Amino acid sequence: MDVLQSVDLVPSLYLRTVSIIDGPANDEERHLEDRYAAFVLTGVEAVQQILAIHEKLVADGLSALTIKGGAHLLTQGARWLARHLSDIDLVVRPADLEAAMAALKSLGYHPEPWNSPADTLLMASEGPGLRMLHPHAHAVDLQTRIPGARSRAAAMEQVWTQAIPLVRAAADSGSADRRQAGIHTPSQLHEILLACIHYTVHLQPPLITSPKWLTDILLMLHFARSAEPPALLDVVTGASFTDKLSRIRPEELVWPFRHPPGGAERDRRNESAPAVPPWSWDLFWETARAWGSEDRAAVTCATLNAYWSASIGGVPAGADPVPFERAMAPERAETIGARAHLLSAYGERIGRLRALPTTSERLSYLVSLAIPAPENIRRRYQVPPARPLSLYYCRHVLLTVYKILRSMVDLVLVHILRRR
């Protein structure tokens, strides 16, 4: 793997190769320093963006959960290791979806154009999430479910019950509903569990994983066990940047610290047993089972134990870690397996019509899947505003048919390869 091309490994690679005192020594290190500084600035801007959304939601009496990267930015972990952020994930209750979209629109966001208005709403209520785009800020991925949890109702109820408000309001600062409005983050246990499930879900094509998610979980585990920041490994020395890279073990790019999560405090007390979080691992696995996602969480936890000594207790005996090479250099989306999955993805999208209340709405939705709205075609194929769309509609239909046929062929090839 070309580590310089992996954007998610930039923070740890920078901290392992560039001397804070002497500064960068060559072009590669200067490039890393520029990218790391951009990550730090992006993190600050994202936090400001979350706070602006929080204020709007409070004003409108709405609540939302920030999860994954957004939640991580608001915890201690991101203070010690800058992180690449692609979007901000927000979960709202289904009944609040349209009000939350209106609140974001008032801040300058607009929904990513899908095939029809119904398709747009179903992306958030029944699908993986609706991207709300902004010309000068991170996209917001608006969702109405806990991603990866098979038992949706149980997961939503538990996460919301224990969610932590971004700003704890005083007891006399308005109505109870207003005090509970705004951005919340999941409890520590729920945030770790959600991250573990999310990682395993992305092992399935056409999705891809990211090493930064493993770093996130390890940092969460560290601060669940210790109030002290983890100590960084020393900067490596070498005659050239290539020489420095040769002295870094790949696993150090996921966890560039001296001790396993929570290990420094344990070593100082001369304890051999791993430090434990304030909640029990029995409760962690009980919650995973309630969410219908114990198997998914187990894969990630087995991986963290195998390669980074995470000391996660109670991992089911049958859970196998992800191969190390896959964890560090995940498969890209353009593979036979990913293309073969396209048929089921189309099927899932068609199946969302069950959430529509009337037959006419369902028929209109099906038509829109074949003939998208003009704004969708313009954005998808980057068509200038004044140019006619007739040829692009023809192109879209032909391309869709080609993808379906190719997916059918790839599905057959996958089954043949599995039998060998």
C-alpha cells in the first residue's frame, strides 16, 4: 500500500516522521505537514459547523444525534490525533425528519438531488441517509436509524435514552423540551458499539473500510479507561523519507502511541490486568445482542484484540479477526464482488416503495427510478444549465441497463469463483 496516498493515515504518518522541533526535512514531509495542518483546520471548522446546527435545532425545538466522525470530534480523541472528516452524520427521530431538513435548509443546506422528492425522503427514512449539501461546509448525512443495527427500534430507544446533550442547559433555562433540544452524542458504550458495527458493515461490498475507524475505536477505548492522553511513539530517524518509512511497523499507523489503549496508567501502577471502562463488557455484549448486531461487533473487536492488544473482554469465541492486510489496505469499490452487489442494491431501493402510503405514490416512485428528475440528471452528468437533457436521459437509461447486465454476469462469476 502506498501510505502517502492513503488520506486516513496522514495524521499518524506525520507524527511518526516529522520532528516537531526541527520541522520537515524533505518534500514528502512538507507535504505531510500541509495535509496534517489542513486536517486540524477542517476539524475546527467542523466543530463550528456542528455548533451552528445545534443552535438552530435548539431554536426550533428539535433534537439530533451526531455519530461517527462528528461525535469523535466532540470527544477527547480528536484532540490528540487530527482526523480526516468527509461529512457529518446526524440521526433524527423519524417524526422530525422533514422539520430537520427545513432547519438545515434555512442554514444554506440543500438535499442531494435524487430521482424524485419521494426518493429523496426515502433515502433518509428507509435508506442509508440523505446528504444535505452546502457550498461552504461539510455535507450533513441525515438519517433516521442507527446504522448497522438490525433491531432498529431497540437501538434507537437505547441510544436516545442515554444520549448526552452537547450543551447541558440549566434547570431554569426554558421549557423541558427546549432544554433537551439540539445536538446530542451517544453514550461512551453506545459510541464504541456503533463504531464497531459500522466497521464490519463496511467490510461488505460495495462498501469499503477505513483504518481511521479502527483508530477512532482505540482512542475511545483509551479514554474509557484513562483520563490521561496516550503518549506518542518517538519520531523515527533516517537518511531519507523512504528510510523512515521502513522503520515504521504498519500497525503503528493505526495506533501511533507507546502503550495499548489505557496502558500507560496501568503500567504506572504495575498492574498486569487490563484497565477496564466504567461499564462492563457483559453490558456491552448484552447491548450488541439487543441491537441484533453481536456478530458484527465481534469481528471488529476480534481484529482490535489480535493486532492492537485492545483487551476487549467477552468477544465470542467464534469471531475471527479481519486479515491484517485487509484492515490496513481495504479493497476498493470497483471489484467483481462490489459490482455483483449492484443487483441487490437496486432491489433494496425498489423495496423502499413499501413505505409510501398510496398506490399512485408507489407507481410514481417506480417511474422516477427509471426516469430521474432533471436536476438529478444535471448533477449526475454535470450538464450545464442551458443544455438540453434528451441525450443525457438516453445515456442514463443505456448506462443503467449496462450496469444491471454487468452485475448479473459478475454475480455468476462470483458464484463460480466461490465453488473453486
